[in-house]
Amino acid sequence: MKVLLIDDSRTMRNIQKGILTQLGYTEIEEAADGLDALSKVLAFNPDLLLVDWNMPNMDGLSFVKQYRGKGGKAPIIMVTTEAEKTRVVEAIKAGVNNYVVKPFTPEGLSERIRETLDRVAAA
Amino acid sequence: MSLDGINPELRQDFLTESSELLEQLDSDLVALETAAEGEQADRLNSVFRALHTIKGAASFLGIDPLIRFAHAAEDALNLLRRDRTHFTAEVMDALLQSVDVLRGQLDAMGQGEWPPEGPGALIETLKTIANGQPLAARLSKLQPADGAPGPDCDDAGLTAEDGDAVVPVAVPGDGAQAEPEVEDEAQAPSNGVTESYAPSEPLELPPQKLDLIEFMVADLHEQISGIHQALTEVAGHATRHEAGAALAETAADLHKTLSFFELDGLAALAEAVRNAGEKLPDIECEQVAGLVIRIEAVSWLIERQAEALSERRRLDWPLRTLQQRIETIAAGEQLDGAVAGVADVPMVLRVDGVLGEVASLPAEASQPSQAAQSAEAVEPEDGPYSPSDAVAGVIGGAGGGDAASTASPGAAGGGGPAAGTGNGGGAGGGGVEATIRVEVARLESLLNLVGQMVLAKNQLMAIGRRVAEQPVPQDLTETLAAANSDLDRLTGELQVNVMRARMQPLSKLFDRYPRVIRDLARSTEKKIRLDIEGKQTEVDKSVLELLADPLIHILRNSADHGIEGPAERRDAGKAEAGHIRLVAEHQGSHVRIAIEDDGRGINREVIAAKAVEKGLASADVVSQMSDEDVYRFIFAPGFSTAAQVSDLSGRGVGMDVVNSNVAKMNGQINIASRQGKGTTIEILIPLTVAIMPAMMVRIGAHMYAIPLQSIVEIVRPEDTIRGKVQGKPVMRLRDSVLPLVNMRAVLDEEGEGEGRFAVVVGVGGQRAGLAVDRLIGQQEVVIKPLDDADTQGGPFSGATIREDGDVSLILDIVQLIRTTQTESSASGTGPAAAA
């Protein structure tokens, strides 16, 4: 199970990484923004992407559009703030599979991941 | 019924949005009449969308009179969308009147009243249009000799468009037995209407997804209208490629949205539609109709599901066959003849097994046009529209593919169970908000506060100057001065920004005028072209409001009295169509708005005679007046020269609003006219009206403010340049002689000698010197309106609070100069002469 973590904040990445590790996901790659992620995503070929919305250089939404545009199929969970929630509609149309609102609990995130992967598996 | 049940915020949003849409409708309709062939389709669609949006939102709120009327108008429009040869001036009249009726209904709601029903006569007219004779002609053209579905793609497109319309709802299995009472039953407020569409079950979704449903419902409806839009373009060979691409794109979005909500059956359908959209250019003409009608069916299903979403329910349809048939067509294969020929949505839904199986097709089903015709015959008898029309439609549909032709997308889109639930409504379908709506009252209070802050700052500055004159340590005064100057700058910027927040483009007003002129031209049988320039020019909101009436009166006057009839123009060697130009532009610190016409011009003699007759001035006085001053009589209360009073202008009521409103804005009016060539009326308004720079002067014992914008220069008239002409004081200023107004006398102030300074003020081309005792200095003044009773006759436009906290009156320069002019031509009355 390979997960690509995309967030400009190192702290946030570490938190998410900690949660993922707890959940048993060990193969984790990190990217600091959308551009960085684009350069890594094809080689790493993740099974799941956790994408922050607000990032420098290329934001999460643009990244999702580009990734899907290039035929990327892996499920994406968007990490948003409460304030960005109204924009999730945009993200969904860009191809996001699920979203989680910051701040989240380990249980919350693991629940979102499970939901998302279950749905992918079912399809 | 009352509006009490509607969330006030939602209602306000609805009113605001709908009013904007109505403006849009108005201008689109007017533009439509003159639009080039190629542009018409776009305009029509835009008109249709606007109307549809209003109706959709009204359905959400359950405002039945509005829904019913909008529905009638929409039906009429629908015909025009299909067949543009129906455009006649009469049809346009009816449509424009419909906009007025809707506006009236919205106004009533704005007053907190339940809107009235639309006028029956107009509804009848709309129905007549919707069922117009040419429609029948089109249908007969559609029917091929052998009764098989038309092979022409254009026809296919037409059929398709029918589909975007009413989609009768089948209660599975009992459509045939349904009795007319069903209509009444269905009119009962949304008692589980959703249930009747399909078996449904509670939607089980994780909470964060449920959270988004409100946004998504709006978004889904939006995407569906995208699908409708694309389908209307599919008909044309030229646009088919693009329409296919648009279809595919929207369907892709739908697929993602639906699958996010775990509505997998519909998501798969959307995916099939996306694929079909991509293949569209390769699909045989004969198959397009079958595809389009199925995509319509998909849209209808998604809309029902979207409605059910707000009730947190998932509708469960057997969708496999429908999906497979779409895939079959997309793959370039033929559908079985009878199945391919189904031409209305309810029939598709049944044939494809979504709404209950049918063993065999009714005979009519393979002859869509005939079915449509029979439906047409039924339709006019229909009662007023209600959200349940869709349900009622089934009943007819059971007999044989109901009325695709009378259909309206709204029946499918707006009505239904969502009506009455009142939640969600126009809530934004996501997207970044670049603007927010703010109550005007908040801006007003903000501006008011800034105004008071400017006053406080002025006082602080004054204290700073006094402190500087006191024996206090220099570093203290310097620090104070520096802080004061920062405060000054920041207050200035704050003021500018608050002002800017209140600015609105003149297009808010200007966009209404094409309609006004169009109606006027039609009722007076003239030809008039209106050109509008600079409508993006922004002015303060208060200015916009004050301008609304004056501009409309001037425009009407130009069209009614200025522009001649076609015959008269021909005889005068002019083009038959009169031309009115409405121009707005910035001129320094002013906005200039000019209305120019190429009509017959103003006849000085006629105006002069009328003015004397009305007792507005004596013949002597009038004979000495400049042309422009004579023209100004047209703005005098009760003045009308039209030989024949039309119902539009010339009642003598109104033009005086021009003067009074422009004066309220501290504006000026200039009139220029040439006999037989035309008239130009120019309004100059200061950019902001609430705060303005002024020169404070002392006259006698008091201080007065003179608006800086009116001041041309200030001189100290030596005795050598003072003089008298015809016993009246004048001053010489370089090459000209100006009346010199003894302000002390005018204002009834005490004092000795003649004022030491002359403030030369100008309005338009007129100049006068105002003799004052002392100049205090320049200050920004915040204008506080005066009660009219207090200032009756006095030359004041308002009052302000000075730096020292006292109150000063602001001099009304326009009035002062006018008095001077009349006095200098009349002999010997008035305060100045008495002095």
C-alpha cells in the first residue's frame, strides 16, 4: 500500500505520516507542493493520495486536475479546512474521491481512508 | 398563502438574484429583436436560462403564482427556441410584458406580500404563442411519408429538444389507470412525491459527504442544464462536434459527482453519456435522435435524484437497459427499429425498463410527431401550471407519448418534491466567491462613520496647528504633526476605499434603456436607434439612484419630442431612424452623462412663449435670456410643450425631477440644441456626493462653505475693478465683466463696507463673483442634508460640521448664479439690488 502525502507543511506531513504508520501503511512518499508531487507521482505510482488544498507553486486542486488529466487513477483524499469546504464541489469535479477536514483525528483520517479504499475495491 | 414560511435570507437572495436576471432578460430580449441570425440562438438560450433559473428557484420556495406565470412564458419561449421564424414584434411585446409581470410579482414579494397571479389575458397570449400555428407546420414537416423516424439530423435535434421538456412521471405500472384526479392529488404539497418516481431508500453516506449535499444539489441542477444546453446544439451539423465535446465534459463532471455520492447506477449512466458525447461526431444521423432522447432521460433521472438528495434518499431504478442502449448507439450500432424510434422521455424510460416494463409499445409511440400533435391539442385546455404537471403528464402519456412539444424543462427541473421544502434554494453551488453581497445599510453606516471620522480628524488637525503656536517643546509638536499627517493620509485612503465600495456601474441604469426606447419607438411608430457608451463608468450608489428618474425622463423626452416620425425625418433629408446617444465618461472629478439626439431640436420661441404663458417669467426677461437658459424652462415644474400629450412623456410631470435630483447631487445640467439638428443634454455630477472639498469663507459673523468644484478663482477686487452696470454691482475680471454678489446682503449678515474678496464661481458657462469678508481655508466637508423647510428659498445645499465643531451652511452656487442672472436681466428687484 503506497501513499503519497502532499502538503507544504512539514509538520502536517509528519502528523499524517504518524497516523498512516499507526494504521500500518509504511510505504509513504512526501511532496511539498503540487509541482513536486507531479514530478514524483508517476515514478512512485501510489495507491492513495492525500492532498492538501492550499500550497505554494501549485495548489491541490490544480494538482488533482493535472494528475487526472494525465490519466492518474489512484483515489485521492483532499485535505481541506472548514473554510474551503464550500469549494469541495470543485474538487469533486476535478476528480477527488473523498475529503477530510482539518484538524482531523487519527480515527477520522483512518475512517476516510477505509471508506475510500473500500469504494475503489468495490468498483 | 404567505411568505412567512420562507426563510427571509433565502427570500432576499431569491429577490436579488431574480431581479438581476430580469434585467438580463430585458436587455437580452431587446437585443434579440435586432440581433444577427447567428447571435439569436445564444441570446435565446440566455433568455431561457434566466427565466428557467427564476422559475427553478421559485419552485424551491413554493411561490406558485410566480411559477405558473414563468411557466407560461417559458413555454412561449420554448417555441421560439425551436423555430425562430415566430419572432414578431407582437410576440416580443408579450414576452417583454411578461418580464414586467414577473418584476411586479417580485416587487410584491419584496414588500412582503404574496405575489399576485399573472394576468389571465397575457397568459392566454403566451399559450397562443406556445401553440402557434407555425408549430403545427413544423410538426407536419417532421413527419416523414413512411411514418418512420425522420432521417434528418436536424429533425432529430428538434425532437431532442422536445425532450428537454416535460418529462412525465410514471408511477410504475399504473400510468394507464390513472384518473384525472391525480392532478389534484399531486398538487398537494410534496407528500413524498419522490417516492412515486421509484423505490427509494435512505441515502447512507459518511457524514462529511452528507455535509456537501446542499451544494451538490444546486450543482447537479446546474450540470443538467449544461447537458440540456449541449443537446440543443447537437441538432446542427456545424455545432455537433463541439456539442459532443461539451456533453462529454459535463457528463464527466456528473460522473465524478454522482460517484462521490456513491450513486453508482447513475454514475455509470453519466459515464455512458460521456462516452457517447465523445463519439457523437461519428454517430449516424438516424441514431442521434434515439441517443439524444436517452440522454434527456438520463438528465431527468439525475434531476429526480438530485431532488431526492435533499431528502437524503437514494432512488433505485433498474438502469441497465438504458445504459446498454446508450452504449450501443455510442458504439455505432443500430437499435432495434421500434426501440430506436421512441421520441419522448417517458416512453424511453418505460421502453428501457426504468419505469416498469411495457410488453409492447403503444401504436403511437413509433410515430412521435403524431403523438406530439395529439398532445398539442390537449395542452391548451390544461389548467395552470403546478409543480405536479409532470405527474399529470403521465396520464396523457399513457395514451401515447405525451406532449414532448408542450414540454418545458422547468416542469422537470424546478418542480417536484423540492418545492416547499425550502432548504438549499439558491445556495451557491461552490466556486470561489470573488464578491459578497453587503446590505446597503451597512455601507451607509460605514460611510457615515468615515464622514464623522473625517470631521474628528479635521478637528485634530486644527488642534495640532494651535498647539504648534503654543510654547510647547518642538519635538512634541513635530511628533503630533507627523501623527496628524499620517492620520490625514489614512483617513483619506479609507474614505476613498469606502467610497469605492459604494460605486456601481452605470450599466445598472443604462441596461434598462434599450427596452424603454424600444417600447417608445413602437408605441409612437418611430424608428429609433439607441447607442450607449461608457456604461461601465462607476458612480456612487446614491448618485445612481438620483440619476435613475432624470435620465429616463430626458431619454423619453428625446424619443418622444426630439426624434421626429419617419416621414418627417425623410422630408428633412435625415435617415428614417432617429439616433439617440447616451454617453457616460469621467471628466476630472466629475462624471459627465450626455444624451444626444439628432431630432428636431428645441424651438426657443415655443419654449419662451410657453414660459411666459405659464407665468414662469415675463416676456422682457425671457427675451434677454440666453438660449440655454430658455431651454432650461423645460425642467421647470408643470412645464410641457407637447402639442399632443402622449402617454409616455409630455404630461409635464417629471422633467422637473431632473432639476431637483441633479441639484441634490450638486450637479449641473447643460443644454445645447440646434434647430432641426438635435439636442444634447449634459449632466455633470461630482464623483462623490457625501464628502467634498470646500472653501470656508467668512461672511459677516458666520462661516460658510463654498464647494471647491464651483470655484473658478479667487481675487481681491481693488476698487478700480468694481463698478456698476445698470445700477447693479459688477466686477471686471480681465476681459469680462461679472455680476458681483454682495453675499452679506443675500445672507442677511451684519457688517461694514464691501467684501474684501471675490470668489469667482461658475456653473456651466455662467460666472459670478461672490463678495466675502474673509477666506478661512480649504476643508473637506461632510454634507448633511438640510430639511427643505428650513432652506426654502435660501441658497443652501446642505450643512456641515467644521473643524472647530460648529455648524456651517454650504452655499448652493447653482441657485445663487441663477438668481443673479434673472436679477441682472430683470430690473431692480431682489435682495442684491436692495443692498
